[in-house]
Amino acid sequence: MAKRRPAGSKPAPPKMPAATKKGRPTKRRNPEQTAADLSERFHGRPVKRITDIESTTREYAELTDLGKLVSLVVQPYNGPRVQLDFKGVRLCSSPDGGQLFFEGGDQALDLEVLKLNKYLPKAYLDVGLVEKVVYATKRPAYGYAEWHHEFGEDGGELPTLAYDVLNEEIKLIGGSYQTGEWIEN
């Protein structure tokens, strides 16, 4: 079982590389000022007030740990099929088996290789359709092994891979798979 961040807790802020000019760090703009600048451009008038908005995020309290994520085979919408390899990422499932999650490890994607950098700046990107997941786990009857699951193998719908650019996390959206004794669809 994998634990999630407590509800209401915030992830660490994204690491932003310092821009340099002739070897000296440049000053960063205040995010509120950047938001105010865009608001003024959008509305065509100066900002009258800044409003703080609170939102609630619901998450599963617990996840089922299925094993170590080895790779995903993805068909991007704008390029050739790619195999994405991962280190330290756990493949998990919701307790009801209806949703797969990727937890921990290095989930960063090379957006230039995937030809997705042209869509930046964006907070979320649609990477493409996931055709296969490869994960490693130990099963009593088989020992420790890598398992390959082809999504849509029984005529089901393929899930979509989404990417959270700010948090460098991958998400699986949709698809007709279900997790039980195996991942099936």
C-alpha cells in the first residue's frame, strides 16, 4: 500500500533555474506582479484588487502498490511511438481498481524529445495514448518478474497520458482498464 500526501498539504514548489546574464543571477519578478500584468493586458485596465481563492483537492487516503513502474509505451499525437523509462516510480491503483497512479521517483519527461515544448508555457500537457505499461513485481507463483500489459488488448479504450509540467508528474486519464488479479480490459 502506498501513502499519499495528506489532504490540504501542498507539494514543494517547483525548482526554477535561475536565469543568468554574464554570470550574474537575474532578478525574478514577483508572481503577483506577473499575474497583475496579465490581468491588466487581458482586461485593458489596471488591477483594482488581488483576490485569494482557496480550492479543495480530494485524493484517495490509500493506494494499492502494484509494483515498480519500468516503462510506458506512448503514441504521441504529434510524433512516432516512444518508450518512456522510469526510475523509482511506483505503479499504484485506487482501492477499487478503477484508476492507476504513478507515485514517487523521477517522473520528469523530456518535452523537447516528445515535441511538446512548443506548447509551453502550460501547466498540463496531453502527451498521447498509452499502449503498454511494463512493471516489475513479485508474485508467489512466478517470483519477481517484469509484467507487460497492452492496454486495449480486448477491444478496450486506451488511456491518455497527461503531464503536470509544474510538478513533473505523469497521470493516466480514462481508458477502459480495470485492476483486479491483473490489469485487464
